[in-house]
Amino acid sequence: MIFQNIISLLSKPYKMQNKYISIGFSNILYLIIILNLFACKQSGDQNAIYNISKSVTADSAMVASAHPLATSVGLDIIRQGGNAIDAAIAVQFALAVCYPGAGNIGGGGFLVYRSKDGEISTLDYREKASSFATADMYLDSLGNPITDKSLYGHLAAGVPGTVDGMVKAFEKYSKLKDWKKLVQPAIDMAENGFKITEREAENLNEDQPLFIKYNLAPTAFHKDKWNAGDLLIQKELAQTLAAIRDKGRSGFYEGNVADHIVNEMKAGGGIITYDDLKAYQAVWRSPVTTMYKGNKIISMPPPSSGGIVLIQLLKMVEPYDLRSIKFQSAATVHLMVEAERRAFADRAKHLGDPDFYKVPSVLTDSSYIQRRMVNFNPRVANKSDSISYGMIESEETTHFSIVDTEGNAVSLTTTLNGGYGAYTVVRGAGFLLNNEMDDFSVKPGTPNMYGLVGAEANKIEPNKRMLSSMTPTIIEKDGKLKMVVGTPGGSTIITSVFQAVVNVIDFDMDADKAIQSPRFHHQWLPDVIITEKDAIPLSERKLLEIIGHTFKDRNAIGRMEAIVITNQGKLQGAADRRGDDDVKGF
Ligand code: GLY
């Protein structure tokens, strides 16, 4: 009987944008099932330390970030006359204090900007490999990766890009023209301390052994037991931020702070030098763009894979009328997963730092992308490979979305890579080092911490930027700002942004519904659909298993911050239910 039903479902047509095609699942028998997704809209009641807001509508300006203190800092800057770039700089520094797992000055990131007049640009402040990095630096004598060597401690760190990135953003676009004002809130927070949330206390407690193992002296994060509401005071970080406030770029890449970094490297076996620090430069790059169902998608080019893969995913599903195939139905999930399988295969082969490797321009060409879907079979899951890899579920990047009173927008994703990066704090300077070197193909063909495989394009070379999945994205429609979106989540970043965009454009969801809905993810290898609980109704999941898909469940995918501009011109903001994330506006 079940078999009969499946046969009948498979024989129903897939509806494309303007026509039905004769193979595929039914587009009428699937139920739209969204199971109690929004029960957990407010985390403020569970965590009374801060007044956290998950969903808000405002007229004028909005900030959505991973921490309520950072959200407040950003909105205050806008209230004082700052624009979205001013607010972004202040939020970046604030998160380095109040969200130490991913906010940072010892890491890097990407910023996508759209001015009120439609000018678009992106800033790449991704970390770089030291000039002493070598292709085999994480391999043993037999050429096999040494466990954890690219993940923890001094040698895992790339040259940090955040401070130079913020300086460059300030020089080009600041309206306030008052650098000190943008850094000061972070200094105050580090100097006086702030109350940690329950989630932060849990993370710090869980990771105490790693802090102890990868530091040469106790750090501000050491404590027998952290509790929600405890004050986290970071005096050394406050001093470093004060140097940045007073001297800008040279307060970090030269002088005392550079001494601390180089001393730390020498003591702990790291390879970052004075010259590496002095030479680091963030780069303005042209965004990658495409049209998707009448919307202009503006996203991050390499060394992030995010923009190109997002464009491929959207163009692969564009011929289909997802609305009629239905949200999270087996047919929709199958289509999106098959697109993801193909796009991530391209990512592994073709993407790397464009300053070192010529990324093929054809990757975003519509006809090339359509050709990639020629062997898409609505009845059968394609097989990626027989190899399967484990996934480590630490994906502590962070994203924030900002719109200011004039309509300028910033979409910014920043990271230390894993939660608390390399776990190593620079003694005397108080900030955590990234473990971004693991984002290189440590050994081409061998998966990194996200299970991602890479090739020659992303091999380690001196001074090269490691490939990223960060996908800060801005969407405009008819020349007007429509959406600002992004998320952490390692390799799942791209597929989460993909789903949020499709949720808004194809399924007409508001910002809150679009990002609180459960997510799923496929990345070519391992050949498995990673899914949040309830992301795919059981009946649909059974169908997907019958045609050859396999599943792996997990708790949470991503922590997204989105702002959608309604047809009436209101700002509709949403902060992810999966964290302490907070959105506010006025
Ligand atoms: N470190 C995560 C990413 O850049 O994609």
C-alpha cells in the first residue's frame, strides 16, 4: 500500500515556473507542515539578564546581532547620527567583548554594503596565512593530517584582519568621523565587565579543558564554574582596544600589541611575525550579483565561496515554482538538496583565494549553472561518492545586519572559525586567536572541521587567504533595499542563507518566519542531508529515503539575523531563536 502511494506520488508532475514537467513528485498531495516552529520566539523570559527581542518592526533603523549588548551599541551609534558603517564598526568591536566565541579582533570577516543610492561594495578582511606557512605544515612524515594541529593553539591562527578591516570601512564610509566613539563602548564593556548569559556560561564551562590546554597562563575565561549573570571582565582586552582607539591600525599591527602577538607566537610554536602583521591589508572587492525571480542578489565574492555558491543554488532552482511544489515538501527538499550537491562539488574543486588562484568566471554563468542540473532526476537522489565523513558541530562564526536612518545597509559576517577560535588568548593583549588555518585544504581531498573537502585551489600558501563559506548578503528589488541577511554555521552558512532567501522570495514569509523555520543542509560530501528536528515532516522524509537520500539529525543549524523591508517601507527584523540573538529598531 505504501509502495503504491509512493509510485503515485512520483508520477505527479513538478511544476516549473511557467509549465509542468512530466516527471516528479506530486505538487498537490504534500502538506505544508510547520511544526510549532515559533513556540520559542522570545528567549527573554528564559534569560532575564537581558531584554532580548526576536522579532520587531520599526520605521527608521535596525540592528540585529548575536548579543543584546552589541545590538544596543549599534543602535546608539545610529541615534548619535552614525550611519550603518559606523554602527557596524561599533558592533564588531562590542561583539569582540560580549560574544567572545565568535566576535573578535583576532579573526576576520566580510562586509557587504549597499548605500541608500544603490552603490554596492564588499570588504574582505579575511585572515591570511603567515609568510612562513607551508603546504605540509599540518601533515606528518607520511603526509597525513595531524589531528587538531590546524584546529587549536598558536599554529592554527591566521594573521588577523578585523582591525584593518574596520579602519578601512571607517576611512571610506564613516559619517560620524569619530573613530574613538566607535571603539569606546567595547572598551567600557571589557574594562567594567558584563553579565554573561546562561548559554555563554555553558559554553565557557564546557570548554574549560581547552582553554587550559591551549594557553600558557590563565586567561579571563578561566573559572571553576561560570554561572549566568557572572561578570566577565577583560582588562587586557580593554587595553588592546584602547590602543586601537588611540592609534587605529598601528595600535594593533605595531607597537605593544604586536610585541604581545609575536611573543605569544614564539612561546607557543606559532609562526606569525612582525612583518606578517605590518603587511596585512583588508581589500575592497566587487560583489558577486545575480537576478533571482526579479530580485538582485548582492553577495560576497572569493575568498568567500558564499556568494558564488548562493548564486549557483538560486539559479539552479529558479526554473521551478517552489510555491506550488510547497515549503519543505519532499519535492522541494529533493530539488534544493540536488542543487546543493552540485554547487558544493564546484566549491571543492574551483574556489580559493582569487589573489592566488584564477576562479573560473563561468561558475556564475546562467547557462553553465543550468547545464549542471541537466542530470537532475526528480525520482532519484544522485550519489556524491561512497566516502562519508563526520561533522564536528562547532560553527561559531557570527553575523549582524544593520539598516540606518538613511537606508544604507550593512551585512557583515565575522569569525574566529570554531567557537573561541584556537582557544589561545594572546597574553598581555587579552584577545583570542582564530583557528582559521583549518579552512584551507590542509591536505587536498581530506575534509576540514566542517567535513568540507577542497582541492589545489585552496591549498596552503604563504600570505594566502583561506576559503570561507561566509555569505553576508543584501537583496534589492526594483532599485530598493529588500533584505539584509546572513548567518554563522561553517559550511551550513550558504544553505541557510539560500533557504532564508527562498523563504522570503518564493514562500512569501516575513523575516521572523523565514529565519525561525527549521533548516536542512547538504554539501556534496559527506553525502547526507543534515537536518534540524522537524525541518522535514516524517512523511516527506520517508519519501526522500526511498529515493536514496540519507539523513543525519542535529540540534541547530545557524544563527541568522535578517532585516526585510516591507512593501510599505517598514523594517521588519528577526533575530534567531537558536541563540541569545537580539534585534531592535526605532
Ligand atoms: N570559518 C568559517 C568560514 O569562514 O566559512
